[in-house]
Amino acid sequence: MNANGFCGVEKEYIRKHHLHEPKENQCSSFLVKHIRAPVHLVWSLVRRFDQPQKYKPFISRCIVQGDLAIGSLREVDVKSGLPATTSTERLELLDDEEHILSVRIVGGDHRLRNYSSVISVHPEVIDGRPGTLVLESFVVDVPEGNTKDETCYFVEALINCNLKSLADVSERVAVQDRTEPIDQV
């Protein structure tokens, strides 16, 4: 996907945080999700490198080695039904000020080789209430026997599922918090 169909703010975030330089045998894309929950709430879920299963529906278990510092590793168990069982992932970036998390897959039982992703969350207003713009991008090798389009479609489907779940969890908590409209505060 390219940035042509996005507004100026989205294009700026993409340019700043989400431009990957895929090699010839790789594909790259980015996805956007608007969530009706404040950025602090969404970020509190996204930043939990040690608990991705809080919103990622395909993860059954996660064990982190060491503290939550750059270079930390997590072992993720994937729920059955996907063409994977485990994934070993390294925390590449965790920026609480800019709300950016980057993860690289470094091993595991799956076909996603040289996979790296960046997710960033940004405040926005949706229908007069605090909302969040979430951008997630990735780059990954195209497995032998697959095309770039097939690979991107597969990864985008997984990310879209994760982003929908992130929205569902965040919006459920936001409703419980009963955030007032901005113009009434």
C-alpha cells in the first residue's frame, strides 16, 4: 500500500515512522485503524511487549526473557489454526513519548523470515471525543512458492485482525471509563 489515499497527518506519520526499504525478495505495507478510545488507553495495551495476548487473538501465551528493554526477547505460542506454532521476537524500539513500538521476529516455527514491524499510536478526535489513530507497518521476506501480493495479503489479514481486536478491547474499556466529549470538558 502507498500513502496516496491518506490525509496530511497520516502521510506525515507514515513518512516519519513507517517507511521500510524492502529488498527485491521482500514485501512491505502499512495499515491504519481509527479507534474510539483515548491514546493513553490504546498505548497501554500496545506497549505491553510482555503481554501481546491482551489484544492479539492468535497468541495463547507469551514469555519474556529479561526486563522490558530494547533487545528483550519474547517467546510467543500461537493458537492452532495458523501455519505456525511459536515465534521468537525481539523488542527493537519502545518509545513512550512518541508512542512507537517496533518488533523483529528472530526465530520460531513459521514462514515469516526477516519480519519487522512498527506500530505507532497518535491522538485524534472522533465525533468530538478522544480517539486514536493507529498505524502499523511491516517488511518481510516473500517465502519460496509465494508471490509478494500473497505474502502481503496474508500478513495484512493478520494485522487487520489484531487491529480490530485492539479497537474492540480499547473501546470496551473506554466505554467503561465514560470519556466525556471534548467540547464539554
